[in-house]
Amino acid sequence: MEMAGPSYEVVVGLEVHVELKTHSKMFCGCANSFGAEPNTNTCPVCLGMPGSLPVLNQEAVRLAVSAALAFNCTIRQRSRFDRKQYFYPDLPKAYQISQYDAPFAEWGSVAIRSGATRRTVRIRRIHMEEDAGKLNHLGQNLQSSAGSLVDLNRAGVPLIEIVSEPDMSSADEARAYLNELRTVLSYVGVSDLRMEEGSMRCDANVSLKPAGFTGSLEDLPRVEIKNVNSLRNVGRAIEYEVERQSRRLAAGEAILKETRGFNDASGRTYSQRSKEEANDYRYFPEPDLPPLVLSEEWIADVRAGLPTLPDAWRTRLGAMGVADQDIETLVREPSQLAFLTRCLDYADDVRLVTTWMLSDMLRLLNAAGLTFAESPVGPERLAELLHLIEDGTLSGRMGKELLEKMFASGESTKTLVDKLGMAQITDDRVLSEKVAAVIADHAKVVEDYRSGKVKALGFLVGQVMKRTRGQASPEVVNRLFREMLDE
Ligand code: ADP
Ligand code: MG
Ligand code: ZN
């Protein structure tokens, strides 16, 4: 556990905004797409024109509910939209349609591992809301710039906000939580999850709890660090904030309840404003939208459409005998699991497959900037290659060489083996001759071996490998030497 001085414990709770990958926006028919010319994806509804009316996008609700079910949340069958009111130039209506006291999902959980620690972080609530537009300041920031341009393409893009309980106790646990959140969401396929493009954004709440404190964590003075733009920076911001608050407490100064920003260059958080309270927003029920009513059957249907999630994969892979650390690597990327599953249609040794996938294949793919889904050597080809190793046609080393060649040329396993004359020599008769010749040429080494220097055998085997340009089967050569020399 990360400690802030001798007598405080770190408390972290995260609010994560995730943009949903729908075709159209949340309450109008405008396209939901990143990178279009400013203000081209707009209409009277998302521009906040008087008299326009919102209509809820069903696809957004389905994605939101899928995500919430993936985190084991309870879905509220009757929820409501509310207006959250504030003024800012990126918000043309001067209110955001959100959900306040009746969010569509509550009480989920995320299991995290950070080093040897395993713990469950509870999800307090998930609500739906619309995104605001984007301001492009002409200078460094609003204060110093000559002006600011408003792009409303993002206004009205559907979001879910996932609010955790303050269950994390270090920057590392916050990173682990975000990683797992991202992994689960990537399986469900509800979002692009690009922190740099803003499709996943995180606010980090940080406080220090005095030893022996028994009150409600809500009562501790906490700092909310807004809109940190990368996973790495969330960790940095929390670390800095813990240090800053510890210093203040050590100096006898109080922690102010406030909203802070994070400066990437300096690695520091800075004060933005004192923390707003819910009643600053004058929430009230959105009069232009009916309550959101979800039937039990509809929810069951969404649940049935969920893919196998990371935890279920962990269990399945464990039962298949995959090593623990390989399981963690595999579940991070769904395309690896798809590749493994297809490979196992043709191969039986799951450990052999995962070992080759996560060492040689992964190295080649990384170097080429490709994912498993784009691999020039498909699952069936890899299985073929592994069969050739299992049946002794190829040595492990030859297999690696062949994989590289297949990767570069896209040619089939058999074609390449023939073309390169790569097949391993396993014929006893052919190899006995070579072994006998090496024994005749290296009487001194043979002597050493016979007098107990076991290592000398390696040298002798090496000579045969050299004379066959690596094609001799090391197993057969080893056996033949033993047969000839061990009497
Ligand atoms: P707000 O609107 O003030 O951001 P929310 O209810 O949306 O309030 O979110 C509160 C967040 O603060 C939650 O993620 C919660 O886990 C976190 N939190 C509450 N108490 C603490 C605390 N003592 N230290 C750190 N985080 C906290
Ligand atoms: Mg907040
Ligand atoms: Zn629109």
C-alpha cells in the first residue's frame, strides 16, 4: 500500500467518461465521427436551437447497457434524464442532458491486480449523457488567446460516465483499474477508447485518510483532477497530488476541496476552481424526454449478446493449462484470443501454441506494427508449422527461421519447406555416417567425453550440425553419439 507519510492512507476514486461508438449522435441524426471539418456534423438539435426536440438514440442505449452489464451492474428498468445546467461556450443549450439521481445502472465491480494485490473496485453508478463541443483556443489557453473557435461536431455525442467508489489506494491501482476497464470495454466494442482523441477521459479524485479515521470517505477533503489525457498521466497526476497533499498536511495546512488540472510538461497539478457541488447545477428532470423504460426481456437480450469477457477467458485459459502470465498477456487483446482459438482448431498443444504466439509471432508482428488479426501468417499456418516441429520434420530453430520467411513472403509452410530444402534430417543411416566421421576426426574430444566430461558431447553434436548446415535432428544425433560412445 502506498503511504503518505506515517499516518495517512491514499484514497482514489475515478470518474471515467467513455464516448459510445454509435452511428449517430445521442439525440439527433447527425453523424458521430471524429475528425470531420468543424461544425459539419450539426443540426438544430445539437446546436441548441430553440424549439428543437431531442429523440433518444436506441443504439446508444444498447451500447450503454452492454457496457454496464459487462461490469455486473444492476440495470434500473425505469431511469430518467435530467438537465445539468452550467454556462460554457462549448455548451450551446447552457445545459447538458445527463442522468442525476436515477442513473440507468448501479452497483457493478471491476476486479484488478496490481503486483501481488488483488482487489475488487466497486462501481457506484453508470449514467448516460451527451458530450459538449470542443473549444480550440487560438493561444495557449483561454486567458492568453486572441480568441477561441467553437466546434460543435462533438456536441451531443453519446457518453457513459462510469463512477467508481473510492476503493483504490495508489496510483498503481488506479492504472490497473483503468487498464481493466479499457480491456472489458474493448471486448464489448462500445467505444474507440482513445484517450488522445478524447473518446475515453478520466477525472481522478484523490484524498488522504488519517489512520484510524472511521467517518465517511465522502467527508474527507478531496481534490478532483479533471480531464487527464492519457493513462500514464493519470498515474503521474495521482502521484503528484499525493505528494502535494502530504506536504501540506505535514506543514499543518488544510487540504482545500477543489478542482485541479494536470500539466503534462511540469508533471504537476494546478488549482482551477473550488469544487462545485451538485446543487450548483440546479439539476431538474428533462421535460423533453420521457422516462427511459427497459423491459426485462430487452435487458436479457442485450446480456445474451455479450461476448466472452476477460474474466471468463482467464478461467477458460487456466483450465486449458495456459501459464498465468501468458493468460494476462492474451486477455489484453481480443485479436490474440481469436487467433489462439482458431489455431487450436488445427493444433492440440495449447502451451506450444501460446509460447510461439507470444514470443516469435508477437515479436514479428510488433516489428511490423500489425495485430494478430492482420498477421501474414494465419492461425492455420502456424499450426502447420508447429506440426512439423512436433513430428520432427523441423527443429525448433528451423521453425523460427521458417516462421520469419513465411511472415515475409506470405508463402505456405509446405511450399517454403520444399523450396528451401529445410526439412530436418532424421534418417538414422544418413546421420550415423556423419556421427562416425566426427568421432574419427575428434579422437581427443571423444576421449574427454569417455573419461566423464559430459559437456564434450555438445561439441560433437555441434560438429554434426555444422556439417549438415543445421538440418540434422539434434535429438537423433544425440542418441546416435550415445549409442556409439556409451558402452
Ligand atoms: P462529483 O460530481 O463531485 O464529481 P461524483 O459523485 O460524480 O461527484 O463522483 C465522486 C467521485 O469521488 C467518485 O468517483 C468517488 O469514488 C470519489 N470519492 C469520494 N470520496 C473520495 C475520497 N475521500 N477520496 C477520493 N475519492 C473520493
Ligand atoms: Mg465529478
Ligand atoms: Zn445534430
